[in-house]
Amino acid sequence: MSSNRLLPPLKPLQAFRYAAQFLSFKTAAEHLYVTQAAVSQQIKTLEHALGVELFERHARQVTLTSEGEYLFEYVEKAFNLLEEGVKGITEDPNPNTLVISSVPSFSSRWLVTRLGKFQAHEPDINLRLSPSSDLSNFIDSDLDLGVRLGRGQYSGLQSTLLFEEFLLPVCHPSLINKDEPIEKQIIDIPIITDTGPDIKHV
């Protein structure tokens, strides 16, 4: 059965954790990048909320009371669990995961049909696809590979040609005179293209 009593705020508990660990408000303040007075105030707030004294204050040092020792054991465990939880979602839980970014059309028409063969050959590697038409960002993301249409000249990256792509212009038949060279006619026709650096422009 859960208690309706609210837990103390996180900041006072964090201040208590460091103060109890080092038995020093000054050292706790240095680790939290706050003033010693701020740590002292947080401890007082916690003691007031709990209705007990957690430290015995002496001239040059502090020591834990029996209540402080009891609380520190659980506070330390709680913060360790929180840190493990945060680490679990910010780091790849499976180091054998290969993250591939590619344009959606390439993923659906070419890449997906070949994943089964790859996984049969490499059963210990998990694959995760990240559809995107933007240039791959390997610095601020968890991407391992990127597949893009382009010339393959990317500073700081290694690229390998998968295959050549054949592109051609298309238009409505009414816009083209079959008796004139298409190269000459294209000059006078408005062309809508992608402005991205990886698209070849006619």
C-alpha cells in the first residue's frame, strides 16, 4: 500500500547525498556547482520536511546522525538506480545494432529486400532503418551507415559506390516538339528540381 505522503524534492536529496558521502558541505557544493550556503539550506529544507536532524554540526566538520546514516543508504541506492535508468536510454542497450539511414524509396525498393540475406549471414547483428532524405548526421545521432544519391565526396567520411543511377527528364507530351532536339527545348521550359546538394540538376 503506497503512502500519500509526498517525497522530498530531488534537489535537497541530491545535496544530502553528496554531503553525506563526503561529510562536508563545502565538498558537496563543489560537486553541485553551488555555494556552501546553498547546500546548507537544502539540507535544512530536507531536515524540516522529514522532521529529523540528519547531521551533527561541529566546528570544522559534520557527521551523520543515525537517521542520516539510515537515509543515506537508501538515497544512494535510489540515485544509482536513476543513473542506470538514464544511462539505459541514452546509450545503445544493444551494441550489436547497426543503424542505417537511407531515403525512403531506396529502403522500400532495394534495401529491405536484401536485409533477410544479410541477417541470415550475420545473425548476431540487429538492423534498424532510419528513413531520411537529409544528409546523414554521424556526430549528433546513432547512425552507423548512410545511403544517399550523390557524388560520394563528403569531407571526413568514407564512401563506397553501390551502383550508378540513371536519371532522365520527363514531361507532358504537349510540352515537347518531337521534331526539335530536346536539349534545345529544355532551355526554355521551367524546370522544378530539388535544391539539395545531392541531386543532379539538368
